[in-house]
Amino acid sequence: MADHPRTLPLDLFGRNRGDLVDDDDVAAGMGPAINTAGLAGIFYRLTPNDLYRLRAAVTQADAAASLDALAGAVAPSSERLAAWLHRQPVGTSGASVAALLTTVINVLLTLYVVADEAAPPAQVAEVVDKARTGLLHEMPIPGRVSCFCGSGKRYKRCHGTAPR
Ligand SMILES: [Zn+2]
């Protein structure tokens, strides 16, 4: 881990803006809900180095905000993730998918730094599910740990605070 920064320098969204992929977005015309089936299994097989590479790829592709661009960017790190992106419903928002992936990647890297080992499958599934449903304040991150968003604040003082 020595060659990786211990803080996560990404903040694609403000605090507690966990409403990236919910039903209101669908109703507001932001496209169909993201189909997260299979996503946890893909992430469980990735090493921390894979995750760092993926995060860089997703960040760079984010500006294009198209699923095809995203799939092309992540393919060198994970063909399975690229295939997952191609399975998304037509009209799915690339920006929403990029935000979801970034959240999952950052939380998994935070958990890795805390535990010094990859998260077990059940925890990966929990992270994906809570990212999908916007429950960013219920992630299995200890409150004293730096928040996954890279703000530099402790998790409990940042995204770990329940929305009011
Ligand atoms: Zn945060």
C-alpha cells in the first residue's frame, strides 16, 4: 500500500447527496434505474490495485458520461465490469453509473486501508447495495476513519452523518 495515497482524492458529489440512482431520478427523466445484478461479484474479484486503476479510468471517462465510453475505459482493468456496463438498460445515465462505481470503489478502498485486506463477499454486496440505494451514511466504515469521499473529515462527521 505504500505507493498509494491514503486519502481518496475524489468528490463527485456533495455530502449526503445519496440520491444518485433512486426512483425520483427515473421519474425526473434521468433514465432507467441502474441494474446492479452481478456487480458485487465483479468487485469481489478485484484486487486493490485493480480498484485504483478502475477509479482512474472511471474518473477520466466521467466527462463523456456515456456507458460505451465508460465500458471502454474500464475494459483494460475488468472485462467483466465492461460487460456489466453493456448490459445496462438503454438510456441509463452514464454519469449516474460513474458516480455509483466511484462510490463503491472508494468505499472498498477505504475498507481495504482499514482492514489491510480485501472486504469479504457479504460486505462487498452490502457496499454495492447501500451505494445503489443512497445509504451512504450506513456504510460499514468505522466513524473515526477518513471519509471515502476524500474530504479529509472523519466518516462520522462527513458522509457517515444521517441525512436530516
Ligand atoms: Zn464524505
